[in-house]
Amino acid sequence: MTKFRIWAPKARKMTLCVNGKEHAMNREDSGFWHVDSKGLAQPILYAYKIDGKGPFPDPASRFQPEGVHGRSQLWQDDHVWQDNDWQAPELKNAVIYELHVGTFSPQGTYAGVMTKLEHLVQLGVTHLELMPIAAFPGHHGWGYDGVSLYASHSPYGTPAELKQLIDTCHQRGLAVILDVVYNHLGPDGNYLGLYGPYFSDHYKTPWGEAVNLDGDESDQVREFFINNALMWLRDYHFDGLRLDAIHAIYDFSATHILEELQIRTEKLSAITGRHYCLIAESSLNDPKIISGRERGGYGLAAQWLDDFHHSLHVMLTGEKHGYYLGFTGHEDLDKCLNSFYVCDGQYSPYRRRRHGRPAGSLPPQSFIASTQTHDQVGNRGEGERLCHLVSHDHCQIAAALMLLSPFVPMLFQGEEWAASTPFLYFTDHTDASLARAVREGRKRDYAFLNKKVPDPQAARTFARSVLKWPESTSGTHAKMLEWYKDLIRLRLQYLNDIRKSRRSFRPAKQCKDLYIYDAGRIIVLVNIGSTSKSFADSTLARVPILLQNRPVNVEDDVLTLLPGTAAVMLTD
């Protein structure tokens, strides 16, 4: 006997279509419908008709083998977990690695990711962060337009293969975080609104309808999203979730859904005995998100710190358009290292209003810092990585400042070897009108470049974004990889000292291009200029150099740094 149950308060009549047969469903007082079916042969493929229209896939489907418009499959597998004694490394000690399953390996699958785990272990990262895998239209895409939130994207592999990936990661000592999107759903294949009041017209997001989290009949909507998060943690053994763009999650309930999710996650942790982390992507610069509930916060573990990226990016590239407007470079990086938020209540030229508030007494490990992410690379017109914008030496400078910062560092796939491949914006929408709108929108958004941007719908755009792994072992790529390995090793060795430091980042008085980052016992010397720079410092002249990308000349207590130098020194 198999019982099917679905929440569809809008429907007057519900019909289950399973394995070629139709069954009338029985309505419950709460807006749910149910029906029992006997003798179903495997695989069980099913869908629902709503008031005679459809059939439509199950909103809580675990697998969509026919795509987001096709039938749902009742999924059961016999995976036997091998990670019973697993406990994820603490987030405060993490080195995170963000990857996109479809472009990370030539196969573009969960199995393909497994073939590269040795590389990640040798690199020294502790946590993998998968970009969204909830089923989305077409074969390839970034995943932020997912519509079947409970089903993993079928071209990446089956649910059993996803479990195998996570199980294997745990056996190799790697935690796994999943990027989830709860602020909106994509338009193509989104049938949620037919079943119930999942969306609200009270708010607008940049990507479409906002989720109904505080309006009429929103209780069940909240459960739908919270249970989705708990499913990934409980059933798939993910160690944490990265919550996309929480500034576009609109909820004015007394208990915000993020706080409720944190509470429910803690309850799950008490049951499983495992620690989970919730990480927010937020542009609000509001410490409430990661402050404890005893202080009126939501209690999330950490948030992305875009201000670190923007400050360092402006310092190295000089770009000041778009959201870089108002950032000054090294002065902002100095403030970020000491106070975390650069915009903490003052006027923001980009937003044309005051923005943010001080971070207060939050610890630096509450923030995730990066020099590159899918957003910062992929949202450029041509998907340029930092290594396409600045020199090899300047990329090494960026890596040193990030990996030896007091924050939790995060790398983006291929960054560690200065990958030659871009990470472009690519889609595979099956709806012709939507595909045309995305294509034209991309052209319009980047018209200021005065050049043709890649067509997001073109198969070549996706193919160009797939990493070229053979290059990682040769030439300057291999040298960059060794640089990252050495920096991660130093970070793990001296992390306690870095966390206790003054976190001062200051220009040497003699030259604006010469900077000294004081990280406690670790000192980082940086010359971002195009000429050699010298300065006198009797203390630094006598301390050993742990790591350098170019030789530092020391003579009569005068240190001379060649252009593009990054040197790491150890004081007593």
C-alpha cells in the first residue's frame, strides 16, 4: 500500500495519475488531499491533476527523471551510510571551496566531483559548498532558478549518487554545505502556485514573486521550506546550508523564518548528534542575522562578507563601477579587517542612502571572506576571474590577504590554480519566450561594455565554463596551486595567532603601494605597485620569511620589495 498526500487548498478536485492510471483523491479539512494505491510496480512515476488540468509534478518530489515538467518518481534507495562516526570540522576553522557540479569536472555529475576529491584533500580545504542542485529547467544552469526544491537535478545524478558523494566526502574528511534558494523560485516549471498560496504579491524580489511567509495560509508554506532544509541535512547528511540572498526573504512575523529554521536545525542536531551550520548571503550588513537569539538575533552561524571582496577588488583592479561605487581600496580593507562591515551606517553612494550598522562584538569567524565567488565572477559580462583582470603576482597577493585574514576563507573552483576558463552566466531554458527574455536582458545589462556578451542560452557558453584540469599541473598554474597549498598550511598552523591579532592593514608611510598586514605573529608584506619599494624597519629586517612569491632584499635594516611581492614573515 502506498499513500499519496498533497497540500492543495486551492483545488476543488484532485486526481492522482500514477503508472498510467488515475485515482480520485479525498479532501481533508486542512487543505490536504490523500489517496491509497495498491500493487504499484517499480519505478513509481506519478503526477497530479488539479481541477482536471495537468498533470503536474509533485511539489515535494524527490526525483524528476523526466525534467521539471515531467512526472515525479517515488524514490527509494538502499544506500547504507558509512559515516556513522562523522562530525564536521568546526566552521570557525574551515577553509571552504565553492563548486558548481556541472562545470567542476568533465562529466558534470556527482560522480565527476568524486574523481577530484584527492585534489581538494591535498589542497587543504575542509568544506565543499555545492551551488544549488534543486531541479531546474533544461540540462545546465547555475541552479538559482530551481523549481523542484526537494529533488536533486537529474542530469547531475540520482539521489543515491548524491548520497554516495557526500558519504565519500565524509570518509575523506570533507564536510559538505549545500546552497539553497528560499527567496524565490524560477519561472520555468514552477507549479507551486497552482497548488496553494505559496507566493505573495505584497513584496517583490529582483527575480520574481516573493514567497508567502507571513500572509494568509502561510503556516504550511513555511513548513514546506523549513522541511526542505531539514531534509537535506537529515536525509542526505549535508553538514550545513548556505542560504541565498536572505535580504530578499520577506517575513514580518514575530519569529522570522530564519530564526525558526535555526531553532529547528538545532533540534535536529540534538536528535542526530551532528553539528550543522547555516550561512547567510546577505547584503544588509545587519549583525542581527548572526547574533545570538539572547541578543535578539537569528543565531545563524555566519554570513558572506562582500565588503572584504569589494575592498580588495578595488585595491587591486581600480574598478569603481556598480556595487564597487564608493569603495576606496586599502582604507576600506583596513576597516573591514578591524570592524568587519565597511558600510556600517554611513552613506552608500551605490545605494544612495545610509546603509548597515556596526558589527559590534561579533567574532571574525562569523564572516566568510573571498576574493572570487560564482557571483563576483559570473555576474561580469565575460565571466572574468581575478586572474584575467590582474597579474599572477597580484592574484598571489589577494590569496595571501584572504587566507591569512581572521575570517573564514572561501575559494571558488579553479581559483587555486588561476584557471584559464571563465565562469559565464549560462542557462538552458526550455521555454522559448523566457530564453529570449534572458538573452535580451543580458545584452541590455552589459550594453555599457560596448562588446557582445556571450549568449547565456548557447551550449558553447556552458562548455567554455567547464574547468580544464590538465592545466593545473603545469607552468604558472602549478605555481599558483603550490602557493595556495602553502598559504592554507600556514593558516592552519597559525590560526590561533591570526585570530588574536590586531588585524591592522596599513600603508607604509613611504609609499601608498606598500602595505603591511599585521596578523599577530604573522606579518604579510605586500607591494601592489609597478616598481620596487624600499622601507626601513629594524624589527622586520630581523624576522624569518616563511613564504614569498618574490625575494625580499634586506640590507642595513632596509627591506626592498619587487613589484607584485607578497611575503609572509613570522615574528617571535
